[in-house]
Amino acid sequence: MKFKIIISSITVMAFLSACNTENQNEGLVSKWHLIEQLMDPGDGSGTFQPVTSDKTISFFEDGTVSSANGSICIGEVWSGASSSLGTYSETTMIIDVDNCTGGHVPLSYEMDGNYLILNYACIEPCREKYEQVE
């Protein structure tokens, strides 16, 4: 009887663990819409502010990423701006953008609850916050 309980417990734990891993991978592989931007004035007082933008970023299962209506080389919020292509690593949480002026640009990203945050290489913090679209 104890053997059946142990086997059942291990099976349930393995199932729950697999579901959790699957959900984490599905979270990033999606389309994201820019909703807020943070541009710190230099004194550390900057906060995210709402923006009106059509800019989106899409992460694909093959490790590629693309943007539409704005580059991810720099923080662009206006519609019709250039788009970007690159790759990402869930291990290092780095996006490598290929087609930026001046060459290769790496930037970090993080998940904050249900939001995706891009961290640009600025002297003072400059970040973009995205919400999941699909």
C-alpha cells in the first residue's frame, strides 16, 4: 500500500512540475504590446509612464524575436518606425538585435508578473513595459 502511495505521489509531482515548466515557456513565446516607458531624469525618481504606441514585440519558439512599429535597438514608441530582428536567450535573459545602426546591440529583459520589461543600455535607467497580446 505504501508503495502505491509513493508511486502516486511521484507521478503527481512530476505532472505538476511538467505543467509549471510548460507555462513558463509559453509565457514569453507570444506577442507583446508596449504600454509604458520609463526614462529616468538622472536622479533616480523616474517611474513608468503610459504611452500611446502600436509597437509590438514577438518572441518565437525557435529563439528569434522581431518588433513591429518600432525598433528594439532604442526606445521608440511612435508608429511606423523601423522594425528589428534578433535572437533571445531564456537562460541569460538577453536579446541580441541584429539590424541596429552601429551593429549588434544586446539588451536585457525580465518578467515582472504578467509584464515584459526591456532594459536599454542607457546612462540613466530607460525601460519599456509590455503586456501580452496573444
